Amino acid sequence: MGNTPMVEMRNISKEFPGILANDQVSFDVKSGEIHALLGENGAGKSTLMSVLTGLYHPDGGQIYIEGKKTEFSSPKDAVNCGIGMVHQHFKLVQPFTVAENIMLSIKGLKQIYNLKEIEQQIIKQSEAFGLSIDPKAKIWQLSVGEQQRVEIIKLLLLGAQVLILDEPTAVLTPQEANALFKTLLKMIESGKSVILISHKMNEVLENTDRITVLRDGKSIGTVDTKNTNEKELAKMMVGRNIADQLIKKSSRKQDKIFSLDNVSALGNNGLLKLKSISLDIYSGEILGIAGVDGNGQKELAEVVAGMRSVKMGSLAFCGKDYTKSGRKKRMNLGISYVPEDRMTTGLAPDLNAYENMALNSYCSYRGAFIRWDKVKKDTDRLIQAFDVRLASKANPVKMMSGGNIQKLLLAREIDSAPLLIVAVYPMRGLDIGATDYVKRLLIEQSEKGKAVLLISEDLEDLLSMTDRIIVMHGGEIMGVVNPSETTREEIGLMMAGKRKVDLHEA
Amino acid sequence: MKLKLLGSWEIKKTNSSSALKKFGISVTSIVLGLLFAGLFVLITGKDPLELYSEILHASFGSIYGLSETLVEMIPLAICSLGVSLAFRMQLWNIGAEGQFYMGAFGAAYFALFFSDLPTLIMLPLMLLAGFICGGLWALIPAIPKAFWNVNETISSLLLNYVAYFWMAYLVYGPWKDPNGNNFPLTKQFPESATIPVFGNTRISYAIFLVVIIAVVMFFLIKYSKWGYEISVSGSSRKAADYAGMSYVKNVLKVMFLSGAIAGIAGMAEVSGVLHRLQQTISPGYGYTAILIALLARLNPLSIVLVSFMMGALLVGGFSLRTSGFPSSMVSMFQGSILFFVLAGEVFNNYHLVRKKV
């Protein structure tokens, strides 16, 4: 009896136009285990889980729940079988309270409902699993971590036995992530199962029982966590040995390239998003910005790049004041910008590769016309040099893959011979190969004397690549740390809103 | 859950589409549109073949018909070129009709009240007046769009009615010809304010304007910095901001020029064909222009071609009245063709393949 898996998926196949997203994938979860689904972007993890939650109908293969063959024709069926998923983007109504949100998902609710009873159930569940939450709080008042708890409680109240979490730690501080894993442990102790979708090897190695690796839609194998290591997993994920760790020598120089002095700026919603930020960027250094997504990093990058106006304070480039200058002026000064939203900000999606390469140089031609012959020659050279793979240079860039889009964008920005490169989440969504390429490129640029402002959510990357790390929370700088002297815990506490000075007094 | 409907066929997405395939799809769509409209003719008990031949005969069958088709092509092509410029930036200027009327109004002002000017001064002045009046009319919806993101589709459309009734006010009121037996018409323009015509046809030299505007626009869009800014802004406003282009300024400039070109069409119509103002100076050129711009995929040279075809359809429609068909049949044809062409777009990005079993 104990050997029957809670969920077993046999030979699942799912084809989308032009790609086989899942190719005969088999996968099982026992009760009382945390099973990780590891793989790069596009490996087929999400597709497989969408099949399990009834969102997609598989083209082939079977699903067994507690040994019984089952077929889902809608997500409702999966919920009834005790399968629930916390998506990367939460499905919560912002102005509603926690209890109201959870009520929405309860099927078969009577016309006259008892909100008090629901609130009590929420409290009961949250106490049982260490998910402290106030059922009367409105969603918009909650932190991302708390919102995630609401999603989990929602699944528990729906009677989920198998919880699927899609990249749950992407939006959490290290401390919040630890709390989440404690909760997950309590759940498996009570006999539930957890499937963890992830592409981070560390957290998978530390927190799971078994790991299944997917690559190119195929299952590469399932291993016991205690019998494996990072190297083996990386090889399974990528299909080859990955190059040795990057070694970054500091090439920081004395000249200050760019500085912000007490800069405040508004966010898109008109509220103050940057509060009195002061920082200096030196040539030859990579300055990292750490923080949980949405704490002002994006606005900071836009202020530096010249796309967001400064409300108070001043900024200077090579010692001269440029507070009032716009994006075009900053471009001419030599500030290039790799935005978070590459597809619609960094590139014009409907235009082809040639046309997109002219985006920051089209003004440099004399007269009213663009010399397209020159643009074409430059583009061909860059595509070669940066190894961008294109089906056709005449196709709109929106048809290109994520890695190639990022390469094209970086090629253009680096070719513009900048003094400062502002890069926002430049590795996000890229596979291991492309990530490695982008990292090397940025380090190479800093060694050539360029300043790099690197905004990233990945502490490993920041620790291995940067000269200094500034930690932001709530639009303010919590402190500056040296990557060779700090710890993940220190950065984590600062990301959660503790100032560096306070940390060291305590 | 699959589409059982298709049997052993399925629709697959493709990333490439050759020019030949696009052309084939367009032609097929137009033919299907004509056949579909013919179906309704059949239901009314009339012979669709007779209708097709009637239209063909009226528009292409004689030198006169052909010349009338060209007469209709001129305002259609100019308006459509204007509209297409705004569309390229994803600005939905539906107000070409009103801009056409205001252009005609501006041109007529000089023709009626400065009638002593010599031709060489009069015609350029009228052209300039039409250009500016059409442009200013388009700026009215452009300003709130640029600064407060007010939807330009509705505001530009509603201004058509304002322009139309402004014209009606003029010809029923202050500008009415005192010697016109109380008809709602202005007096005839002086000789100096009329664009010359070819021989004894009604085709005016304004046809050169079509060629000039189309060619200039082709080069503007393909090779100029400003044309590039328009394409980038149309694809993504954020990318335009990123490249340091001023979206607000470009909205104003593009809308002004778009309206100004429609204004030129209005000037060309009153100065080249009608030689006076009257209550209705357009059978909906400004609306048909939208259709043409979309059918021609905003390509300036295709716009001229499609305008010629639509002109033929219009001429055919006028002649239908004499042979027992309502002329509004032509509107139905237009609608039907547009429907099929838009639906046919799908096949540019998808194709039908036989399933491998």
C-alpha cells in the first residue's frame, strides 16, 4: 500500500505546433515527499504540470492517482482529485480580503455564506502549517511572500493532497524562502506531497527528497537527492559538462562615472518609488543591486538610463550635472541600457533585426535619411560576432527565441561603445548556456574599463560577478556590501528591510 | 479536446510567409468576397453575373468609364495615403472624411473671397489652405491623445459629423450663392481656382498629386529617420521611449500630416471636379480610404492600386442605379471583400497540413 505513488504520470506526450513539449515523460510522486522538477526554461516542466492540473489534455500517456487510472477533462477534475497548484503569478483579487479571495475558489458555496466560518478555517490551517496570515487583511496590503501563503492556504482548504509550486522562491527573500520550506516540511509530515518546479540547483539539493530532470521535453532521469550533487545535476540539465566557474577579478578604477545624489522619483502609479538614493558608479566596476522584485530597482535603472525623470535630487555623469537630460542625451553620453522588458522596450517587436539594430544609432546619420546599407553591414558583423542565430534577418524579432533576443540587444548596446551599461535582470529567462555567455560578456566589458550597473534577483550571480552590492528595500538603500565579505543571510535580512547599520549593532 | 471539425487536417503556425503566398491569399480573398456578395444578389432573384458584368462594363468598358474610375481614384488614394500614415503609428484616425471636408472648406475660402488672384498664386494658396485646415482638424483629436491618451478613434470619427454639418451650415447659410435659385450651393469657383483637366475628360491634374504623395511617402517611410520613428512607435511605444523618440511630438506631427493629406484630397475634389461647395462633396471617400489602407497593408504603392479598384467599384455602383440594382450594392461588395481579406490574414501566419497518423 505504502508503495503506491500518490500521483503517477506514464509516458506523457504533448505536442504544440512545431515543438514536442513533452516526449514520453514519466514521473511519480509518493505521499510524504518533496519531489523537484528541475530543468531549464522551455524544458517542459510547466507543460507537464499543466497536464497534471487538467489545463492541457495530453496527446499520449496516462495519469494514475493513488494507483487508479484517471482522465482529467478540466482543471476542476484535477482539483477534485486533490491536485492544486500555486502559479508563478498569483491569482488573487487585490482589493479583496484574504478570506474573500479564498471564498471565491470554494466550489458549491451557498448563496448565504458564513464569512466567519471561513475565517476560522483559514486560521486553523495557517496554524497547523505555520502560515501566519490575517484573514481580514486586504491582498494589496500583503507582501509577496504573504500572498503566496494565501495561495497555499487556498489549496489546503480545497483539500489538496498534492501541491505543485511553480518557482516559488523567485519572489522571496532567502529568509522567506526558508520559512516556506519549513511549511512544506510540515505538509509532507502530514502525508501530503509537494512538487517543486525550479531551475535553481541549490535550493533543490537542500530541500527535496527526489529530483526529476527534464531537458528538451524528455525526462533525463530521477535521482535521490542525497545521492547526487550539483555537477551531476548540471550535466543532466544541460547535456554536457558546463564550463568552470567564472573568475572575476576586480578592475575597478578611481574615476567616478556616474553618481546619484539624494535622488527621489515616482513610480508609474504616481507614488514615491525611489527615496533619497545616493550612489556612485566607478569605471571598471560591476555594481550590483539586490532586492526583492518591485522594490525600486527598475525605477532606479530607468532614472540612470534617462527614461524616468528625477523628482528631487541630482545626478551627474563624469562630474557634470545631467539631472534634466532625457534619454537621447544620455544615450549620446554613452549610457546604454538593457531593460527588463527586452521584447517591447529594448526592441520593437514588429520590426526585423536590421531595423532594430538602428534603434540607438539612427540619429547619428546626417540629414533626414538613415543609411540602411551601413546598418545592414553593421548588423551582419554583430550577428556574426555575438553568434546570434536567426531564421531570417527579415523576420520580425518577436519570432526569435529569448536567448537570441537578448544577444541581439546586448550586441547593439555594447557596440554603441558605452561608458556605462545598465542591465536589468539580463540573465532572466535564459538557459544555462546563454546565461553563461551574458555573464562573461558583462565581466569582459568591466575589464575593458566600462562601468556596469547590474540589477539581478539571483544572489549567486551578484556574489560571483560584482565588485559591490547595494541592497534595496522599499525604494531605499539598506546598505552596501562587499561580495567577498558578506553572506547570503546578511543580504537577505537587508532585502527584507533591515538596515546594515542596525544589523551590526544587534 | 481537439477540433474534430477538421478531420485529418490541422492548422499549424508558420513563421514565414512569402510575398507570392501573400499575393495569392489577397487575390483569393477578393474573389471569395465577390462570390459571397453575389450570393445575396442571387437571393434577391437577380443574376449576380449580370451585376458583375455591369460593374466591369461601367468602370472599365469604355474610355469614359475608365476616366471616371480615375476621377474617383484621386480622392480615394489621397485620403488613404493620409490615413495610412497614422495607421502606421497605430493611431486610428477614422476622421479622414471630416478632414476632407475641412480641407475643401479652407480651399473654397480663397476661391470664393479672393477670386481676383491669378491661377499661379490661387492654386498653391488653396492647396496650402486645404493642407492646413485638414491638418488642424486632425490635431483636435491628436492633442488629447498625445497628452492624456484619450482614444482618438472615437473623437476623430465624431468630428466627421461636425465637419459635415459645418459644410451644410455654410452652403445653406452665409456662403449660399445669392443667384442660385435657393439651392444649397456656393457660387461657382472662378476659372483661376480650378485645376485643369486632361482633354475633355473630368480627370484633373490632381492625379499628379497622387503620384507625388505616394512616392514621397514611400521614401519617407522606408528611408527617413522620421519614418523609422513612426514604425518604431507603431510597434511599441515603450521602444520609442527607450530610443529617446518623443511620442507626444510624433503623435501630433503624424496626425497633423495625416489630416493635412486628407485635406489636400478635399481641395483637389472641389477645385478639380466640383468647382463649388455643396452639402455633400464626398460619397464617403474618407471611410472607404480606411478600407483601402487596410487592404493595401499600408503600402503607399499598393494604396494607389487598390484605390483604382475601389474607384472602379464606385463607378460601377453609380451605374447600377440605371439597371435596377440599388447602388448600395457596392457598399455590400466593399464590406464583403474587406471581411474576406481580414479573415484571409490568418493564412499568412498559419497553414493547413495533413495530420501524420
